[in-house]
Amino acid sequence: MIEVQNLTKRFDGKEVLKNISATFRKGMTNLIIGQSGSGKTVLLKCIIGLYAIDEGKVIFDERCFGDMSLKEQKNLRKEFGMLFQGGALFDSMTVEENVMFPLTMNTDMTYDEKLERVNFCLKRVDLEGTNKLLPSQLSGGMIKRTAIARAISLNPQYLFCDEPNSGLDPKTTNVIDKLIREITKEYNMTTIINTHDMNSVMEIGDTVAFIYKGELWWTGDNTNILSSDNEELNDFVFATKLTRKLRS
């Protein structure tokens, strides 16, 4: 579980995040939604420590990140899995080398041990036999699945996903959503997903936090998001013809 308590972040004196408090639960897919520029990406970067916060706390299972030494923070980050927008694979590395990279950087495992873990992770995302392929030889969905395999290679306690379905077709989006949710529940991880994809919200939104102009404007889940009386949330949710049909 991750708790954010009264988090405020400023850039050049301007508040980008304002007194945000939220709980992201273990074994659930916790979604952060909001318009571009709302602050959701800044919030994710504050949670993982890429941005220092100005006020408030981020607590990982009763461990306050801000109270840790640099060494303790570094060790905590080894419990993180990251799924970046676009996949962010190393173009010059094979699938196997990409998935193995976190193991090489963060463990003392032998090559055979690392290879065994890589093959396990590739099998889990249905990419057996792709070890020697380069990213240029992969489809968009395969790139995302390779990135997921890399993200779980260290068996993380916390998984962070930034727009995991960006650039994917609806069918592939559903595959990636299902995979992230299955892995979250299977390994009992705390998963936080930044997204603006309403299909993802409806499919896997165990919890949903709506950020509006840097403030936490609404919280709920995919069972009640369509029935909210929050005007700004409704403007976001029902912004397309397809979603507006859900109201009728």
C-alpha cells in the first residue's frame, strides 16, 4: 500500500499539486486520471521520488520515503517496477537483454540465474522464444509486453505505469490492461497507473483518483464513475460521443 498525505509540489513558486491525500491499495489497479496538464504525471514522479515534494509525505507500507537515508531510498527503489510510456526499450538490446538489464544493475545473480528469471518473465507475458529479437522487430503490443516483463523482473512490490496503452489499438489495449491487472493480483503488488483511457478505467479501475488543476477532485472506482455528480469529472469522462452514449 502507498499513502500520499497532504502532498504539495511547486515549480518556480507555482503550486502544481495542492494538498493531495490518497491511498493506493495493494493487490489493486489504482488509476490516476485527468486532462493533460492536470498534474497526474507530476504526482506519479513525486511518488517514486523523481521530484522532491515541498510539503507532505509519501509512505510505502509504513515507510516514509522522506525520512529515509539516500541508501534506504535506493534500496526501496529496487522494489519498484516501471512501465514507461512507449515502452522505453533499449533499441540496441535484444528482448532478453532488455528484460535482464534491471537484474544486471541491481542483483548479484549469475548469468544462468538471470536468464532463468528472464525466461520466466517472458513466458508470463506470452513472449516465449522472442529472446533474440530486437525492439524494431516487435509490434506495439509486444513492445509493451516486453516492457512489462522488464518491469516485473525484480519481483517488485510496487508497479508504476505511465500511459501504458499510449499508441495501441483498442484490442491490444485490452490485452495490456488484462495483463497488468492479472500480474497485480497474482503478485499482490501495489499498482498505480496514469491514464486518460476511459476503456482502461472501465475495465481495470479498482480505484480511480481524478486530478483537476493539481487537486484531488474525485475518488471512486469503475462501478460509480459514470454516476458521479461531479461536473468536472463528467466533462472528462463524457468528452467523446462514445462515452456520452453510456449516459443514455
